[in-house]
Amino acid sequence: MMSYAEAAALAVSHAMERDGNVVVMGEDVGRGGIFGQYKGLQQRFGGDRVIDTPISESTILGAGVGMALAGLRPVVEMRVVDFALCAMDEIVNQAAKNRFMFGGQGRVPMVMRLPIGIWDASAAQHSQSLESWFAHIPGLVVTCPATPQDNYSLLRAALECGDPVIHMEHKTLWMSQGEVEVEQRAALGEARTVRNGRHLTVVSWSRQMQACAQACEELAGTGIEAELLDLRSIWPWDRARVLESSARTGNLLVVHEAVQAVGFGAEVAATAAQETGCRIRRLGAPRIPVGYAPVLEAQSRITAADIAAAARSMLD
Amino acid sequence: MLEGSQLAAGLYRTMARIRAFENAAEIASQGGVSAYGSSAGATAKVRGPLHLSTGQEAVPAGVCIHLRPDDYLTSTHRGHGHTLAKGADMGRMMCELFGKATGFNGGKGGSMHIADFSVGMLGANGVVAAGLPIAVGAAHAQKLQKRDAITVCFFGDGAINRGPFLEALNWAQVYGLPVLFVCEDNRWSATTASGPVTAGEGASARAQSLGLPSVQVDGNDVFAVHETAARLVKEVRATKQPLLLHAITYRVKGHVSVDAAAYRDPHELEAALQTDPMARARAHYQAQGGDLALLDAIDAEAAREVAQALAAADAAPWPAAESAFTDIQTTGAGQWR
């Protein structure tokens, strides 16, 4: 058993052992990262390869682009996705576009770690889930692991794929425990079927998978068999598996922690509607900033009860 | 006059090639974009915004002569001069401006994204100051890989008012990276004069505030740029520490080629034209006993090269439509919707 944070550190450590061009940089990575997701790496690989940086998001990301063009494979840490907004030019105009706009003369094999999600009363600027922003940008791969195993496997895959990857860990999953088999590799763009069912397909990702699993368990108690899919990769996404399942069950419920409006669930829902004609329901946060006080923050959370209720309403 | 004269002719040749290239591109770009009261038409060969460095040629000529092919260079939206001076092929660059398959970027980038990785030119950039973080990253890689090469980062006076300028200089200084920052101070930020919107003494003063040594030079005197850059490049190469060259020059044309710069005081332009770097190089060359006929021959040769580049670009094929779907990403390639 190991934690989601330990699985991440292990994945980067294995990649660094294997490839001398892998370097890590970001604020506080030397002392292991604020969540322990880089623990032990600087002691092991030295300060030249695990680089503590100033609070310079534009240049952490932009230097990563320059390093990648010059032959390195940087892993850059943004601490929370909200801070990466200071580096949107470097992500969207540089990392994502350089390969194309230079006609394939250079590539940007860089993993950008942009943790998402609501955690511990952190309010409007430390709680967002912005995966759909990055899924919208040609050139980027977007991953959202829900388990320690997937954090390990997706990070390894991200580091090896040669494309710029936005790897979005969830801030309340860092301490979550699970088995990690280092031989188990995940293909980017491949969903995972968490449970099989015939009445309804539930698609989700990241921390929201936990509430979905709980809801599916509750539904099973009342005779509703839900099939639960963890998308894992937001782009590319496993449309074949989602379409096959939703065509079979005839019902698709997409759930995410991000704001529902223009969330990635809309993309999944619209595709399924067009391709399968199944019944569709989306469930995401209301379009409000995440508030600080518990009662305010709760308005942005999607609970297992919400999910179960949405599922029942579809099958009525 | 032997060695000095050859050097002078070499510097003049680089400037003449840049000037001739940009003059031709300027003509080919008229009607290429709707802006500044001009409308785009179907006949323009060079389409979209074309940013000319006319009058600034002494800076890339004087700096890049000291660089090796394995040194990196990052550029700006006004990057034709840097690219040619770094050794890129003029014909392929004209093809790229025309949007042809034979251009450096296969027609995917155009003037604003010109790049030639084979000579270490890591790209022009459509975003002001965006090249600075990329340059320090490239230099950081050179340091980590224990390479002997350096990185030269060109940017303009407008860039120093963006955050990445401060971040990148700080980065280069704290990590001790082999970067020569070159501020090509042409006094204009798009269509706004830089002076009134810039506090303090500009690029060199800001660099010094970070402990990063900087030198100011008359950027329209190619010999002064050459001499100063020789010293700075040598020092960056030897010490692996960053330095900044602040070259004062002047943007003779508007922000883009269809911008007549009517907002500018005509006296300012007139005064600037008196210090045109090519005219000054000619005068200097003659004063040193050089034969102007040689420089005339260089001009004629540059004109021939440009004519060939134009003809080649005209004749070259357009990119295949399918190439809009290549060089994007390998993971998920094919999933375009």
C-alpha cells in the first residue's frame, strides 16, 4: 500500500533513474513538495535535477519549454492549478503550440502538474477544477488520476509520451492509500471500468469517483445496476468505451467536481447524445466561486446522494 | 585594410541581406492584413502581420557574427534579422512567409513563428517577452548537459514592461546560466512610444538592479555592436554567467508593414534616418579606405538572392491540407473532435 503522493514520487523517481534527461522544477520541490509528492527526490538526484525555483510561474513553465526544446524532459510543478493561470501564455501559446507552429522542428515533452479540486477551506483561488480549459487546447494531453495506481501509471505514461501533458492530481487524494503495481501501465486515453452494470452508465474522474462509487453501491442496494467508468484521461478520452457502455445501458450520467456549465461533462454528454441517442444527465458544481465557510463550500460539492438521486430520476 | 575591411564587408553583407529581404517582403505584404485602415486583398503573397526590423539590422549583424551553430537563439515577432544573421537560409524563410510547404515551418508558422532549429534558432514568437523564459530554459539545459554553447535572447524595449522579463533575468542570474540578453531598444511598443510608459532608465538599469551586468551600445553602429558583443559573448562563454546588451536603435517602419506610423512625429523619423546603420557602415568603410564598389556589389548580390528567394517561394507548392493535422500531438492523434 502507498499513498497517491508516494505513488507520484515513485513514478518520477523511476523515470529519473531510467532517463537522465528527466528534471523536476517548481516551488518547494526540494523539501518534497508541499504535499510530499516529491519526497526524497532532491536528496537522491541532487539539486541540479530537482530544482527549487522562485515564485515565477511564467518562467517555471517557459523555462520548461526551453529545456524541452533543448532535449530535456522537464516535470514542472504548479502547486495548484489556480497558480498556473499566471503561466497561461507559456502553457497555451508556447508548450501546446511550438511543435505545430515550428513545423515539427521541435517537441515539448513536458509534464505539467496542476493539482485541482476543493480541499480544506481553501476558498475561491485554491479550489478550482479547470480540466476543461486545457482539454480545449490542441496539442495538450490532460490526465486526472483518481487512485495511487493511476497516479503512478499515468505519470509514467505522461513522462514517456513525448507530448506536453497537463497532469491534474486532486489535492484531497494525496494521502489516499492503495496498492501500486509498478509493472502496471496505463495507456493515455483509456478509461477504467470500475464496476459493471446494465441499467445506467456513470462516467466521472478524479476525486469525484469516490462519491460515484458510493452512489453506485447505494443504487445496487435498491436493484439499480450502474456501470461506473473512470475516464482517467480527459484528452484524449476513451469515447469508444463510454459510447459502448452508454449505448448498452441507454442511460449516461456524467459527474464532475468542476463547474457544470462548459465542463468536460458537456463534451462527453454531447458526443454520447449524437452517437448513441441515449438518455443523458450531467451533474457538476453550480457556476459559483468556491466559498470559504463550510456551508458555502458545500454548495459546490457533488455528494453521493446527489448522484444517486440523479441516477434514480433518469430511470423513473 | 585587409582583415578589418573583410570584417566590415561581412557585417555589411549581413545587414544588406536583411534589408533586401525585408524590403521585398514588405512589398509582397501590402494588402496582406486588415489593420491600420488597410484592407486585406487576395493578391498579397505575404499575408498576416509582418513586423519589419528595417533600421535595426546592425544589432543582429553585430551580435550573431560571434555565435556558433550550436548556440541557441530566441527571437521576437520582429525576427527576420535575427534568423538570417544566425545563418538560416533566405529562400526557405521567404517560402515560409509565403506560407509554402518548403518553408522552415511547412507553412504552419509564417513570419511570426519563423524557426530554424538546424542553426539553433529556436523560434520567433508572437507574444512579447515570451522568448525570455524559453531562452533561460534552453540555457539551463545547456548548463545541465554541460555543453559549451550559449544562448542569445533578443527582445525589445516593450518586453521589459512584462513580468517574464524580470522573472527570466532573475532566473538566469540565480542559476548562473550562459545567456546573453540583447534588448533591441527601438523606442516603440507597437504604436505607443516606450519612453512615456516605462519607468526608470530601461533595460540596462533594470538588469543592474538584479546584479546582472549590462552594457549600453549605439545599436545603429554595427562596428560598436560588433566590438561590444565580441566582449560579452566571450565573457558569457567563459564564465557561463548572464550578461545584458542594451542596444539603442530605432524602428524605421510602423509596427507592421501596413502601418504607416502616421502617429509619429516626422522629425523623429527624419533624425533617425540620419543614423541609418547601413549608411553609417558605408561611410565608415569609405573613411577607412575601403572601396565602395565592393559594398555595391554586396547590395547587388543581396538583391539577386532575394529575387531568387521570391521566385522560389512563388513557384513552391502550398502545404497539403492534411498537414494541418500533423505535428500537433502524438497522444490522441486522430481524435480531432
